[in-house]
Amino acid sequence: MAYSAEISRQQPTAFLFLLDQSASMQDAFGGAEQKGDAAPSKARVLADTVNKLLQNLVLRCAKEEGVRDYFHVGVLGYGDRVQPLVTPAESLDSGTGLVPISHLAERPKRMEERVQRVDDGDGGTREQRVKSPVWFDPHAKNGTPMCQALDLATQHVRDWIDRHTGSFPPVVMNVTDGEATDGDPLRYAQKLRSYATDDGETLLFNVHLSESEAPAVELPTHRDELPRNAKYADDLFEMSSTLPFTMRSAAENEGYTVDLDTRGFMFNADPVALVKFLEIGTRPSNLR
Amino acid sequence: METKSVLPVVSRIFARPKAGNAPEEYEDAAAIGDDRWPLRAAVADGATETSYSRTWAEILTEGVAQAGVSAVERLPTVLPQWQAQWDRDVSEQIEDMPWYGAEKAADGAFATLLGISIYEDNTWKAFSVGDCVLFHLSDDEVESAWPVDDPREFDHRPNLLPSRDGPPVPEPDATEGEWEVGDAFILATDAAAQWLLRTDPAAVLEFDEDRFRLATDSARGTGGLRNDDSTIVLLEMRAPEEGE
């Protein structure tokens, strides 16, 4: 059965995040509660969300002796150019553009101290200082070279698969708020998805961040769930892989109704949907 | 391997880490209590995605075997004591760890647990949280497999006991029965239990270290035994004069 490979240090899997850094990412979410200057930009929300996700991925692999390399991770930003947002130490570069999670754990750009309120165990709350790792900061400039980003992702995935033929295949998650400005991304997406390990083809999921007040379309199964006359939404739907079994289970745990044809795709997603989506997409199978 | 000398019970522990892992990465635990009635034994399986889960599994099994938790009703009383012990053991170790060490430990460890108490009056009681399995054998036949008796019912999301006060504590299952001389009890963590349910639990009666290793190697090779930490406790009930 495809998409069932056990994930171990001998047989890790890979997550590659493609993050839109175009100028429009400076704007707030369409349905944001806060308006005007107070509302955080999409770029800020996305950077915070993905930094938090990377932190959680490290924690999933953390054991008493250190961090086990169950995952290899890459983050590519695309805006004024396509650039890696996390990099391994030169001496540890695997040549695939993907960083073993233990290297990521040791190399945050900085630790940020935040104050959060926690349960004091006595019915009240108290302030607690927590340190959170930050690997990259928000950035928003110029156009949306999504095709270039998919092309670079394809090179990374191909190189990684050459070294990990038995692994659960790489999961690529593309988060964007606009149309590609450098061509037809569907063609690039199909090429990316065609690279496969023995366990299945590369998975590509897409999240479109909301620019309007329109409701989100989360994990659609049929094209007719999408807004009419939105070729752009149709293209992202077409680019997206269906969810494999373990991720369908994760989606059901998040309260979604899914079936075999459900796509890893969200249109007009708000920050809450984005977090849920990334959680589902990073549940390939049990760690062993 | 361990053999009892005073009680008329022969007991053994068989344990193997997941293939590919170092022995110190084994996260199951097994314990057999002191050599007196009631005889207590336990197995536990620490969750892979948590840290210090072996420490937690050991505290749980020792807690059952040594501290004499035979009645499931006592679990709410002793669990906070076990959690405090885990916190003491772990706090010392995380002081010099990088950022993720303390944060991971703050989430706590989780483990399944199965415990049995066998009484001199030919009764026994058991309790379980999660998917470890107790087999009761009589005349080399399986009288009961509990709480799971179907190898298809292992779903990777078992109930787990938390090492931190906070997460919900699942309600333990409990059962009891009677035993006779010649009976045997087998306690197994999930992968081993699923394998035994697919095959013949009575084969365990013939195990020594070599046979256990050969059988698990072979079953892992054919896919009959999932590659996971695998732990089995065997308790054979003998007539008093056979106990020596």
C-alpha cells in the first residue's frame, strides 16, 4: 500500500514549505478581526505560523538524548527572488537543499522571549516567560514567482528521493495569496508530483490565503465546491494531491469530513485554517 | 531471565528493542514483584513521540510490581506519586539541555500499562490502560486474551497514562478470574501481543532467550511481528512442590 512507509532515522521523510513573499503579503487577511495598522500582515502571520510549526516538528523528534532525524526540512521563500529560508551549516550540507531536523534544532536565527499566561493550578493564571526559536522573518516584495519556486522544489525533491528511495515521499506545502506571475504553475506542479519513492509520488498541497471576506473552502473533494469563474482556484485545486490515509485520519481528528478524493487544498484560508492545514500535512505516519 | 524460588511460580521476562534501535532506546518496561503472595507483574509501553517515556514506563511497572497496586481503584491515589517521581528523575537531567529539552519534557511522557496480581487463593485481578494484552492459558490453550483479542484491533492510538498532571487520565479497564496449577499468564506489549494473537501464545511456554530471539527475528522478517519494542512476561503456575 502506498503512503505507508514507516518513518525512522534510517528512513526519514521530508517536508518542504514554499512560502509566497510577494508584495501583497504585506496586506492583512481579508476576514481579519483587527483592521488597519493593528492587523498583522499575511507575511507576519505566515512567518509566525511556520516558525511555530518548525518548533513543533523539532519537538516531535526530540528525545532525551537529542533530536532524532525523522524529518528533513526545507523552506523556500518566493517574492523578489526564490531563496532558502533555512540552511544547514556548510559542513553538513546534504546537497538536497533539505536540512536534517536536528541541524535545524541547533541553528535557530535567534530565540525570542515571549510572555504567555498559563494555568496556575489554583483556578487562576500566571505569567510565564517562554523562549521560542525563530528561523526566519517575514518578507514581502515584488511578484509571485511560483513556477520558479516549484522548479527549485522539484530539484530538491529529486535529489532527496535519489538518496531515500524507500521513504515516505516528500510532502511539499505551498502557501500563497496570489496568482503566479511567472507562468503556468500547473505544469511545474505535475512535474514535481511525478517524482516518487517506492512508497508513492511526491505530495503537493496548496493553501491560498484569504484576500476577501468570502468563506474558506477547506479540503474540497469536488471542483464545484470552489467559487465559480475562478480559474486560479481551479488551477490550485488541480495542482493539489489527494490526501493519503494517515492525513485523512488527521483531517478527521480536526473535524473535517473527507474521502478518497479529498484534496490537500484550502482556498481563502484564514490563520486558523492555515494552522490546521499544516498540522494535517505534517502527519505522514507514525514515527518508529 | 528471572526464575522464582519460593513461590510455586516460574517467571521470565523476554525483551527486544525495535530493530535498528540501540538497546538503550528500548522504551518498554517489565517488572515482576517480590517473591511472595500476591504475586504482581506488569508491562508498559512508553510512547515514542514523548521523551523520558522509558523512565515513565519503568516507574509504572515498578509501581505495580513493588508498590502493590492490585486494585484498579488505587490508581487515582498512586498516579500523582508516580508523576512526582518522574518529575524528580527528569528535572535533574534537563537542566543543561538546549531549548527543546525542557520544552519537550514539559509535555510529559505517556505510556500504556498492564498489571496483574495473582493471589494464593487461586484468584487473580488485572487492570489495563491501552493495548498491552494479558493471555490466560490453561492446558496450553488460551482461556482468554484481554482487553484485546483480535489482532486487527491495534490502531496505534491506544489510551495512555500521562506523566504530568494535566492531560486527561483514561479510565482503566479491569478484569478478574481464577487460576489452577498448570495455568500460565502472559503479559505482552502491543506488537508482541498482536503477533501472539495471530499465531500461538502457547509457544511462549517453550521460549528461552535463544528461541525468543529466533522467533522474533523470523516473525519480523515475514512481517508477522511489527518492528517495535517487544516485551513478554511469562508466569507459570506450578504445584507447591514444583516451585523449587
